[in-house]
Amino acid sequence: MAVLLVVGYVWPEPNSSAAGSRMLSLLSMFRQHGWTVIFASPAEKSPHRFDLSQWQIAEEQIQLNDSSFDEQLKEWQPDIVMFDRFMLEEQFGWRVEQQCPNALRLLDTEDLHFLRLARQQAFKAGREVTLQDLHSEQAQREIAAIYRSDLTLIISEAEMQLLTEHFKVPAELLCYSPFWLETPANADLPTFEQRQHFVSIGNFRHEPNWQAVLWLKQQIWPLIRKQLPKAELHIYGAYPPPKATQLHQPKEGFLVKGWAEDAAEVVKHARVLLAPLPFGAGLKGKFIDAMMQGTPNVTTGVGTEGMLHQGQWAGLMAETAQQIADAAVLLYQDEQLWQQKQQQGFIILTQRFAIHQHQPRVWQQLMDVQQQLSQHRLTNFTGAMLRHHQHRSTQFMAQWIEAKTKLAELKQNSVTQETKHE
């Protein structure tokens, strides 16, 4: 039986992040094709993680900078190794190449970290993104990991275009793999009249979400509240820090709720989702959830990136605080516009993210590369060159850290023994 090993940055938390949901959809695809799946991570197991054992997926703890992973690889003998984000390819890729040279190395970016970082830097500086922002050390690291991998899953068409057109990454190294969804059941959703208030949702550890909450609190919500004095904004998200809960102001209708046990339920009963994202990358799962529940939204151009269908959106787009507030009030009050945007959301889901459009295509590309792996690698000389140089340096650094750690342990044991004899 074929074996997939996933080297995870974190344990999947589908109720905390879109990345967790997407990871589960990838794992499900392999299980449906009869593969044995092992999920391994150096991260601590969170109480909010999905229980992979219910899908007969083995959960394994691994160590950074430790040769014990080499022994685990020899035992598992994976046919495909998927690195969850480029940092994991940097850490473990050279070990996989040494121990399992014939395993296909698959990278899942989730989103392009360097793009999000470039936009974040520009946002904090109050200016547009420059080439210097884009061509960062982070970009060099992430794109190098793409070249070193046999295939990389890219979540957004906009990011596919950036990589192939701007950075000239060969298209055959990339696989477009967005969210893929079952056809939404639109029955039994609350009507316009049955819904009330605004909702905002997103993991607080994700900087774009936190900046959106701050923007709402400081500028946008007061403008909305002036026009809709009885409206409330309910803010949900995983891992709310004290700085977020301190923004809770019931008198202003600004309610920081924190964790949502069921994200779909809280979005379903709101009339409008607010997500004024000032920067970001990839696809935003909150909009998938909102469209599934028939809840139109107001966001920025960055928020809609990679998700429009024929230029149309499941809500309204705006860029300034006043424009966002006006769009929110309009969508909240205009039932005909609201229904039109709700229907547009259903169209986007079926036309852009239906599972039958993407899963078979992604699987076929994976299998094609696996079956012609030797030839595929011969066409990627840049990747071979980067593996030779970067992996050697990473290998020596990892071995130095491991040796240093063992030396420290020996010294500690020696001190302990001496103390016992005194």
C-alpha cells in the first residue's frame, strides 16, 4: 500500500483556521485513494486539533535537528512526503532526500508567506508594495523551497501568476490547488429578515485578521454605528489575546466573542460579514464559510484576491474606512442587493471551488509526476543545484545543533553525577 508522510507545521485545527480545513481535504483525498497516511509534526499537540486517528491516520511526534527522524523515515518508507509550508522543507527536506531519494517531495505553501510579509511591511509603512518588498530574503527562501520540491501546491491563481510571470518559476513545478467543496445545500438558510447584526471572524494569531479588527474598532465601526445605532458587531476568532478582549465594548455594540464552537452557525445568523483585510495572501476561508451560509460580505481587494468569478463578488469591495462603512450600511439595509450578492456567493462556490473540478485534476497531476519522477527531476536543474548547496548547509547546521545539544546534555549529566557523589 502506498504511503503519504505529511510533515506538518502544526496539527490541523479546522475550527481555528482555513489552513486546517484545507489540510484535512488533502488528507481525505489520499485516504479515498486507499493510501496509508502518516501525519508527523514537531509542534505540540493542541487540544483543539482534529483527531486524525478517526480517519485511520497515524499521528507521530518528530524532533527538529535530530537524526531520530532519519530512523523514522527508514521505518515509514513513504512514497510521497508533503511538507506543510516551506520552513518544514528547509528543516526536513535534505533528510528525506538522503533516506528516501525516490519519494516524491510535495510542498504545500498554504499561501505565499513572502507575499503576505511584503504587503504587511508596505501597510505598516503606509505605502504601496515595492519590488524591494517582494524580492526579500523570505521570497528567496520560499521560492528556493519550491524549486527543491518536485511539485508545489498553490492555493490561489493570483499567486500562480505571480510565480510564473514575475519570478519565472516553471509552470510544471506548480499545481493549482484551491479550496474544494461539496455543492452547498442552500435550503433552510435564514432569510434577510431573520438575520441581524454584523459578524467578523478570523484567527487572532493571523496578523491580517488582527489588523482588520483594529481598523474596525478604531475607524470603521464608529462610522457604521452612526448610521445604524442599534446594530452590533460580533467578533469571533481562535486564540484571542488580552489586547483583543480588551476591545470589548457592549455600549458601542462592539462585542469580542472569541472562540466560536461552530463558525458556520455564527456566520449563518448574521446579516453581513465584515472583513476589511488591509493585507494578506492566499485564499480566505472566512469567505468560503460566509458564502456557504449565504452571508454577503464587505472586504477589500486583497480579501477577494483569487476568488472572484467573472469579476463578480459575493458582497461589496471598498478600500477606505468611510467606503467600507458606507458599503456595510448599504448591504445591511438593501434587501434586493443583499439577495443578489448572496446568489453570487453560491455561483462562486459552484463555479470556482467545486470538488469535482479540482480534486481529480490535482490527483492526476500528482500521479503523473510520481510516475515520471526521474525525468521530471532532470528538467529541474535549478532545483538540483539548490538542493546541492542549500541542503548541504542546512545539513551541517542541523548536525552542529544536534551535536551541541548532545554535548550540553552530557555536561548536565556529568554535573548531576558529581552532585550525587558529593
